[in-house]
Amino acid sequence: MGAWSHEPFGNDTALDWAAELATAKNLAVIEAAFDAVNEDGEDYLDASAGEEAVAAAQALAGLMSPAILANACPESVQDWARQVAEQPNPALKRKARQALQRVL
């Protein structure tokens, strides 16, 4: 049975995405999740792309806030955040806001 909840990492798609993020050395996987939603047109949004974008936004928030990281991100995302040296720039934050608005 698959995982599903209201939490950003509470579904199989987001957990699979987190496993991909865990192997990344930078923010490219996060940016790709936002780009997949933002560049997908105006009408239909695939649920999987939305789930990944929400997880990416949570991972990004966790990277910027130790409290969010510790309380709302899986261990694999926490480990990734401790190792990545890159910090999000304003353009990436704008992409995150745009993606989340589209998902909503």
C-alpha cells in the first residue's frame, strides 16, 4: 500500500524524490522540481509533478531553517542539507513561490 498524507513528504512520489535529492551535491534537483511545474503549461498539472514541487519547497525551507529541517523533513533530506554548501538565491525562491501557487 502506498503512503499518502497531507504532509509534504507523506506520499510515495515525494519520498522517491527525496531519495533522488539525497544523492545531489547542489540545488539542481530542487530547481528541476519547480521548473517541471512552472514550465508545464497553464491547464493540466500532473499530480506527481505537484507532489515533487511541494516536497522541494519543504526541502528548500528546511535548508534555510534548522527548525523546519529537524521537524518536517525526512532523515535523507536532513543529511543532504547538512552536506550541501550552496544556499538558495532569490531566483530559486521566486520559482518556489510560483510553483507552489500553481499547485494551489
